[in-house]
Amino acid sequence: MTPFLGEIIGTMLLIVFGGGVVAGVLLKHSKAEAGGWIVITMGWGLGVAVAIYAVGSVSGAHINPAVTVGLAAIGEFPWSMVPAYLLAQLIGAFIGAVIVWLHYYPHWEKTENPGLKLAVFCTDPAIEHTPSNMMSEVIGTFMLVLGILAIGANDFTEGLNPLIIGLFILAIGLSLGGTTGYAINPARDLGPRLAHFLLPIAGKGGSNWKYAWIPVAGPLIGGVAGALFYRHVFVDGSALAMTIALLAIIACLAVGSRASGA
């Protein structure tokens, strides 16, 4: 298997399990209906673990453009391979979303709320506030890439690493996911959103394209920032990088305070 195919399959598996658990919880007459946020975050976390187990030895199981670009930014992945990985991830996410649609086929018609149908495919904010929504995706993906690199620096019993990362994704969802649904992955949001737009889903409504740029731009920014922070603080021990990061956090807090006071 080639790395390109590996990224397609890995990202497809991620969406089959991640989108699948959202569908199970939100769509009407599913046996998992109303399972709640803990069920959704568990499904995503374990879906990530399965995807890494499946293709980690083939492609490194980036399954996320933010991870791919972040690793390239610190020299851990060749830039020449980035376009192919991004394309594979988008294709895999689209295919995964189509599989979820087929799996839950009779449930779409039974579900009247188009917002619930859209939520199976992609994210949207709990409160619409563009600066805060962007900041949530940046922070969430910053923690994602920083955590993945930090976990990778430790020695685990053979075969345990993917499960640890899956539990880490669960932690991100529980702690930071309540604001925007924690896309933290441009392909995870854009691929299924395209599927929602193209598929003949009964009573689906719009695909909310006006929001679609945030779960793409935010994770890319956060992924690069998280990788650079890890490299310069954890590896190089740079006090300057720590200072810049603290100033960035203070700036985010200041912007958030002004926005909430407006």
C-alpha cells in the first residue's frame, strides 16, 4: 500500500467512526439517539486510534492536514509530499462521509431538523462569534499537535501509542470541544461538508459555507503554531518561543475580553 492510499483509508476510517457516532446520537430512531457528548467524544477518540492502528506503519497516519503541515513546518515531513497527503485526506474524509450516509440511509428522512443532519457531517459553533470560533479552533489544534509530538517523544509498550493518542483526542473533545465541535482537522470538516452538499440527503438544508473557512484556517494556524512551539520550547529550550507564546495567549485573552464587553 502506498502512503497516499494509506492516508485515504486512514481518514476514511476516522470519518466512518467519528461521523458514525454523531449520526447515531443525533438521527431519529437510532438506538444510540440522545447518547450525549461523552458518547460522541468517545467515538471520535477511538476512531482516531483505529485509523492510526490501520495505517500508521504505511503513511504515519497523519489523517489531518494540520498535522501534515505542522510537521512540515518543523522539518519532520517533506514539503514535497504535503499536497498529496492533503488531497488523500480530503478524499478519504469525503468517502467516509458517504459511507456514513449510506449506513444511516433510512434515518435521514425520519429526522426533520436539517441542522442535526448537517452536524453529522461537519462542525458549527455553539455561539456564533467569528473571533472566538477561530480562537477555539486554533487553541484546540495547537493542543492537538503539541500533544501528539509530546506523546511521540515517550516510549510506550509496543502498539500502545495509537490508543494513547485516541484517549488524548477524547480529552480534547471533552475539554475544548463544546465551543465549535472541535473540528481540529480541515479535511474532517471540509470533506464531509462537500459530501453533505453533493449527496441527495432527504430534507438536508444548506451546508453553511459561510462558516466553512474557520474549521479549515483555524486548525492550519493552530497546527503550525503547536509544532513550532514544541520544537522551540521542548526541543530547543528557547525562552523566546515561550515568551512569544505567552504574549499570544495574553493577546487572545484581551481580544476575548473586549469582544465579550462589546
